[in-house]
Amino acid sequence: MTMKGVWRQWALLFVAVAMLGCSKDEDPKPVAITAADFEGEWSITTFKLAGADETTTLSEFTFEIFSNGDFLVNKNGQNDSYGSYEVDEATKVLTVDLTNPKEPSKVINGTWQVYEKTDDSMTLKSFEQGEKKDFVLTKI
């Protein structure tokens, strides 16, 4: 076999390995959560709806989450809406149930999973009703 043939075989092998090693981008696995993880006052620092950046629509809102299950939405420091939340540790799901959801903050109503978590921020995603929504909560 000539040197050219050897290089051709190596190139084909490299291409085959590269193609097998590449996979479709997948969402990361949800992380473990507890109700205590959510307690406190939060703001949304990033919000995407179907891939479009909608962060500015929620920039005036903060969220107060209490250990008794209460969930308050504040706009510019005033109560805008309220409801409750539940954490299912087994399925790693947070469910927000606002009693009187208003636009635009009502987009946080629903079921969420946490994909990244630190002491002062969390990345949440929802795929309810075919709408891909994700946001980053940051503790205030």
C-alpha cells in the first residue's frame, strides 16, 4: 500500500469516528430539588420562549417563594399576582399554580424542571403544550 493509500484510510477512519461520536444535542438531565431550594426572593435574569429572548418582558418582576407553599409575583415592588407551588422530589418537578395569573408573568405558571442549580441561581425548563420555555432565576 502506498503512503497516499495509508493517508486515505486514516482520513476515512477519522471521518467515521467523528460521525459516530457526534450526536443530536440533547437537553441535560434534571437535577435533584427540594422545596427549600426555592425559598426566598428571585428575579428572572434570562427568559426564552421557543428560543426567542423575552427577558425584558419580565424585568420588572420578582418572585417571593415561601416555605408554606405560597408563591407571590411582584411588579415594581407591588403584588401583581399570587398562588402556590409544589415540589415533587421524586420526579424533580416544580409546579407553579398562580390563582390570578396576569400577562406577562403568567408564563411562569406550569410545570418546570431544574437543569442547573447553585446557591443563588437555577436554570428551569418547561415543555408544556409544545412551548419550549426556559429561564434563569437569580436570588435577590
